Amino acid sequence: MRPPPDGYVSSFNSMELRFHATPALDAALTRVLKSLNALPGCVVYRLEVRSYRRYCWKIIGVWESDHAKKAHYHSADLQTLLTLLQASGLAEIRFSEADSGCLSNEFALSESRLAG
């Protein structure tokens, strides 16, 4: 697997979410993710629901630049998402982020582990 080409994706953020029970967020979550996807510099903002762990979700944002990623932290759309999650029985949230240098290293490390 090769890293994304320069100028396309250079940054990402993720939130790992754990709930006390499976939340009912369908319509509201769809609306806020659609708004986040429309932010300048956003390549994709998506939800991954892990069927084998129904109380554990992951939301990932992929950005054209580190600047665009950081700008979205102050957006009303992200604040709406966080408020929505808090109101739905959120037990734990873990944030992480990286830039393309970290992504390239991660891809190379993953390849070497699979090959060896």
C-alpha cells in the first residue's frame, strides 16, 4: 500500500467513541456528517460502526491540509457533533490526529509487518 499522493491528503483526525448502549442518532448524525463533509478542505468525514462491537464507533475526518483540519476544530458543525454525542449516552471519547508524514510512516510500518 502506498501513501496518498502529495497535495491530496495530508492530514486526518479520528474519534473513537464508546457508548453505554447503542445510540439512536441516525437522522441527526447523518445531517451533521453531511455538514462536516462540506467544510473547506474536507476529503471525507465518515462514521464506522463496528458490528462486532456495537457500543464502539469511530468517526474519521480526512483533510487536504493540516490547516483545514485545525480550522474545523472551531466550526459550529463539530460542536454540534460533540453535543449530539454527549446527549446520546457517550461513555468515552478518544481523539487522535496525524499528518501525511505520520501516515507515510504508518503505511511503511504496516507493510513491513505484513511481509515479515
